Amino acid sequence: MYCCEQMSDLSDRDLVRIGPMHSLGDGRILTEIDTEYHLRFGEARPSYVGLNYCPFCGRALSRELWNREKKK
């Protein structure tokens, strides 16, 4: 489920949420990237930023990029 150990650590600290965009109802989504990986910022009403790539290992995380790389 995680592409690397660093991403797993962020998820353990609740700084990354993995799941469909509609499940992020406790905050606001700042990007419209088709991904299940979102960075979480803030405490009371968090903001979420979708990730195209893992910031640590560079793996494609968004569905659009993943499908594009898969077709190559």
C-alpha cells in the first residue's frame, strides 16, 4: 500500500491520508488531482493536497499518471 518507508511514516503520523477523495470530509481539498494520496495540513479543519508523485521515492501516485506509465 505504501511506496516507501518514509511515506509509511508520514501516514503513521497522520500527515498523509490514503483513500478516495470523497472520504476527506473533515477538511478542504486544495487540488483536484485524481489520487488517493493526500498530504494533510492543519489541526482543527485540515487542508489536503493531492500528490502526483511520492516526494521521497518518486513513484507515480495519481491514477492518471500511473495509468499513463503503465501503458508505456
